[in-house]
Amino acid sequence: MRSYLDFEKPVAELEAKVEELKAVGARDGAVSITEEVGRLEAKAASALSDIYASLTPWQKTQVARHPQRPHFVDYCADLITEFTPLAGDRAFGEDAAIVAGFGRFRGRSVCVIGQEKGHSTETRLHHNFGMAKPEGYRKAVRLMEMADRFGLPVLAFIDTAGAFPGIEAEERGQAEAIARSTEACLGLGVPNVALVIGEGGSGGAIALATANRVLMMEHAIYGVISPEGAASILWRDQGRAADAATAMKITAQDLLRLGIIDTIVPEATGGAHRGRAAATAAAGQAIASALTEFDGLSPDEILDRRSVKFLEIGRKL
């Protein structure tokens, strides 16, 4: 059953009428409703296109958080073959918020790291809503170092509201783990590509997104804090989250203009949750193009290009 966002109400009403007519037609075959159904479907598609052509940053935030939006497990299933997950940080334990392992991308061996939120109540609890603890980032570092040793590119799929802020995470060195993961990304001698597929929140995201190429889905968001958190700090009013979302420049379009990301990956009209196959296919093409840029380069050249990329952020503004 499709879930609608508040601003999608006109589309929801039209699509509900379409379903009602189809139910009537199925119940009474003598009634011809084909023409009316086609008219309503065209009207709904037009309304959806108009809405998504002019989304506000806050509306994009809602789309990025849509419960039916494809998550890492979906991208991994569509893009990675022979995926073999590895568990544990070899220091404390396993963290299911980050799923990581090795597989093949279009026949090429790669290291794959993804933040997974989960789709159902059970899986969301299992993956801690995509909010990793220190052992998750230390697992990521372990796999990145292994990939570097064997000359395998690293693909990271970013989708988290932020690192887990609980007491146990702080006790186990959350800030240090995030810093070490960021450092590991910067020090790789193999190309790494990060794709923000939903939310890219705070240090929890940048710990895996400090990459040679940072890609972003069309309706994803990426920022130092959630709009609600920023509104609470700036105005002490979470109700002004929409104002914060606009001020923070967290959309893919703003971040491309500012030079924070490199590529925007298109989504189906209505968001990736209305066209998973199209979204993952477009993501696969963007990742393949990004990796091709580094074919034939030495580890030092790859590292230097990544360093230059991040040192230049903000200089052209």
C-alpha cells in the first residue's frame, strides 16, 4: 500500500479515485471505465510532475525520509552480485546499522559499505534505524583497510540521520571512531565513491562519504545536522524545521552548486520510492562513470586527487 506525504494529497485523492473506479469495473464488467481511468491517471501523473518540479528543501527532506524509499539493501541487491557481508570490528562486536562486505559491481571486485535503516519495525530495530555505534565505523575502517591492501575500490551508500548518540556509544569512543573512519577514507590508495541515497546526516554520514566522488540522489539531503536539530538550536523551536532546511542548503541541487558533491543522480517522478528499478539503474550508471575516472591511476594519484577535492571546497565561492 502506497504511503503519501502531506504535500502529495492532491495526487493521493486522484489515485484513490482511480482505484475506486478499477474496483467498480472489476465488480461489474458491463461498466466501461477505461476512458475515465485513463483521464484520471493522466491528471494524477501531471499533478505529481508539477509537485516534484518545485519541491522545497523541507519537502525534499520528507521525500528523503519516505518509509518506502529504497534503502541500502535494495541498491545492493540490484547492483552488487556475489555480495558477502563481513561482521564485527575485532574489538567490541557487530553493528547492524552498517552492512559491509565484498562483492562484484559489473564484474569488478569491490568493497561495499552501506548504512541500512530497515523497512519494517523488526528490521528498523535490528539496524538501529541506520544510526551506527563506534563498532560500526570501526568495522568500516577494517574493511576499507582490507580493500586498500587488495586494490579494490570502495563503494559507500549513505543513509543515516546521524551516528547513534546514546551513552554506550559515547563510552566506546563515538567521536574517535567517526574521526578514524573519515581518516581512513582520506588515506585510501584505491578510488572510493559515496552515494547519498536518503539522509546524509552529520559526522555519521561524512565518516563514510569522504570520497573521491560524492554522488547524491536527486531528492536526498546531506547536512551537518537535521533541520529539526538546527531549528531547536537556532530558534529553540522545532516547528521552524522548514526554515532551517532552506537556510542550511541541504538539497542535492544546492550542494552541487556549492561544490560539496560531484553528481546528482536522477530519480523517477515522485521519488525513488515510485521507481526503485529506475533509481538503482541510474545510480549504477553514475557509480560506473565515477570509477572509470580513476582507471589507470596510481595509488598516490588517487590519494592526491581526493585531497585536492576536499581542500578546494569553499575556495570558489
